[in-house]
Amino acid sequence: MVAGMDTGIDIKEIVLSNSTFGPQEIRRISAAIGEDFSKHATLRESVAELQSRGEQTPASAVRLGVCLYLLGRFREAIRTLAQADGGAVARFYQGRAYFEVSEYANAVACYDAAKTAGYDPDLCALATAEALRYDRKYEQAMSVLDQLFGPIEQTAEYLYQRGATVAAIGGHPQEVVRLYERAVATDGRHPGALFGLALENDRRGNDHLALDLYKRAASCFPTHIGALVNLGVLFEDMLQYERAQACYQRVLDCFPGHDRARLYVKDATASCDMFYDEEARKRNDRLTQLLNIPVTDFELSVRSRNCLQKMGVRTLGDLTRTSEADLLASKNFGETSLVEIRDMLASKGLELGQFASERPESPPSLDVSHLTPDEQAQVNRPISDLNLSVRARKCMVRLGLTTIGELIRKTGDDLLECKNFGVTSLNEVRDKLTQMGLKLRGD
């Protein structure tokens, strides 16, 4: 709960009354829904009742337009606020609505008008910096932030916007994390800072911390789509498909036209319906753990140990994928060593060559002769340069892919075999590669 914010409010009274309606009332509505999402339905019903009253006065148009913005009905909000009183609140939230539909120049113009009409100039500047950043005008965004001084520099919104801008420019990741951490310390319910910090931890494999931060960001209102989608992906990784469904469904409750959430909720629903053999999973987990035991854990002769090292045999699993003929073909490896290896495996209930048919094939060589020099340079870049979504990025990790060159050796079917990787993620990967003039193998 926001400190000092009363969430036990009557949303319907605020929306439908003729009382004062400004930033404080808007914050109270947002805090109440963030605390109890069931109140989102109350806001929706109140807006429907207000619309049913017919033509709006300039004052009631402000109230209606802002509430439409909170409901994610951004185009309606823009039209309604254009008919409002032209005051500071109307112009600022018209700018917010323009920002959400990616009309950044119009958003900046509205923020300028809001400042002229008396809206907090520092908040207008921060909103302007955000719009410029999304418009990829990174230096201009940073210039706006650099011109802000005084108490505003200690607020969560300023620290978040600065961190996000440093990240967009390609600044030092540690500086980005520090700024996000300071923002969260200042306001533990700032959705942008929580999401940004969660994303940084997610990228570094700190899943438990990322999960907690995504949860906190997802509980805020207005709804943070990125936090809910990424939280859903993490729940899927944990096989908690019903919780993943709930995340995607909340996105759809607020933004019914969100295509990715619609596809993700279908995937999660399908996973819930799949038969899941818990005992089989436990058996597979035990076998995997056994196969990962290093051969160095066993007392082998120097000759056997040296031969296995030269052959690149590191684990019991490697031995189960190696035939007797392969071992005997190795220099200095004889029958005595073979018996020793057999006995070692038998002590664990395994056999030499037991899984020889599952030996991984060597990856196909990458023919770069048809690529331009620039394209050839790109194949050595890390996959992180593609800026993939969390779901797609986790698939790259599971497949052990670290460079773009390794990725384009894969076919679309190879990627689709990865857990939680669907057609939406495949199209995302293809789009990113197309922007670089590259394709997956077989495309």
C-alpha cells in the first residue's frame, strides 16, 4: 500500500460525483485497485454509468477521459479529453494516452500544454523525457533530465527515468541497477522501477529475486503489462500454469486486444490440460543427476583416467554414450581399463554404450560465404544484442546458445521443441534476425 494513501475509498463516488477531481483523486483510485484488483470492475462499471448520462460537460469530460485512460481505452481517452476544459489535468492525461498509443510527438506537445496550464513542471519534464526515450531520442531525453534540479532528483520517478535512459543509451549496467535500486528504496511500489530491476535480475539469472520484483510490479495499477507477462513466463518455468494463466488473463482484463497475452494464455491453458506423470519426472530427475556425476569421483587407474580425459569423457553420462569400440580405439586403452570402466558403471546400475544412440550430433557448419562482411561480423555478436523477450531469451539459455551465429544454425523446428517456446516467440526471433539481414537455417 502506498504510504499515507487510503485505499478504502468509494471509487464510484469519485467517478460519478461533482466533487474535486485531480491528481490526488487519480492516485487514490490507482492505489485502491492496486491493493484490490476486484475494484477494477467497479471502475469499469462507474465509467459505463458516466457515459450513459449522455453529453459530458467540460469538467465531467476530464473525469471520464482520465478514467478511460486508467482502463486502458486510450483512443477513447484522447477523444474525450480533447472535449474537456483544456486544463492542466486534461492535457497531461491526454499526453499519457498519446504515449500509450506510441504517438510520442503528440504526447510531448500535450505535456508542454499541461505545464503551461499549471501542471507540475517537473512531472511534465519527466513524462517528456520518457516519451523522447521511447521515440529513440536518447540524447534529448537525457538532456531534459540533466536540466532538473532540487527535490525532484530524489524522487522514484526521476531515478527510474534516469536509469531507463542510461540503459537505453547503453550505459554501464551497474549504474542502471543502482538507479533502479534507489528508486525502489524511495518508493517500494513504483511499477517502472520494480520492473526495470526485475528485468536486470532476470537477465542475470537471479530468478528468485526477479520473481519477487515482478510480483510487486504486477500488483501495481495502472497495470504493468511487461511485469505480468514476464511473471507468467517465470510461473510457466516453475510448472505453475494456473498462476501463469492468471497473469496473462489480468493483462487481457485490462487490455482485451493484447495479442501476445492472448496467445500466452492459450499456451498456459493447454499446458494445464496435459497429463503430467510426477513419478516419471522424479525418475528422470534421478537419472539425470546420476549421469552428471563426474568420472573423477571414482578411483580409476592413471591410464584409464588419462584416456578418458583425452577423449573428452567427463561424466558417467558421457560413458553411457560411448561404445566399447570407441574406448578400445583410444591409444593405450586396453582390456584391463575396459573392465575397470564396466565395473564402475555397474556399481551405479549403468552400462557402457547404454545411451550411445542419443549421442548428440555435431552442429552443422555455418556457411558464411553468401553473407556480406557486415553480416559476417554480426554472427559473432551475443544473442543478448537481439533484445529478445524473456520467454525467447530463456529458450536460448536452455539450448545453450550464446551467439547469433549459433542461433542461425538452428531451424524453426529446433526452437519449437524447447519448453514454453511457441510460434509467437519463433516469429519474434525471425523478425529480429530479419532486421539484421539474417535467417534461421532452413528459412
